[in-house]
Amino acid sequence: MTLLTAHRILISTAVVFFFGFSLWELRNFLNTGDLWASFRGCLYLLVSLGFAIYLKSLKRWVK
């Protein structure tokens, strides 16, 4: 396994983790009405999107 493969695995795991965590926080918002939960859910969704874009850009950088 190369270092690049390990990096892709870690970034993919981060994408899945933050996406799942954002869904958990948004569900928490729907159940309780806590505005901070909605803020955290949107923030984690943006982080997940950022990691996904970074993962896609790795394919362009390394040929």
C-alpha cells in the first residue's frame, strides 16, 4: 500500500464520518428544535463536502 492509497482511505473515511455526523445533528435539530444543532449539522455537511472535493482533486494532481 502506498502512502497515497492510505491518504485516500483516511479522507474517504472522513467524508463518510462527517456526512453521517451532519445527518445525526440535523435529526437532533428536527427532534429538539435546537438551533445550534442545525448550525453544527450544516457545518459538518460543508466539511464533508470540502473533503469530498479534496478527494476528487487528488486524482487530478497525481497521475
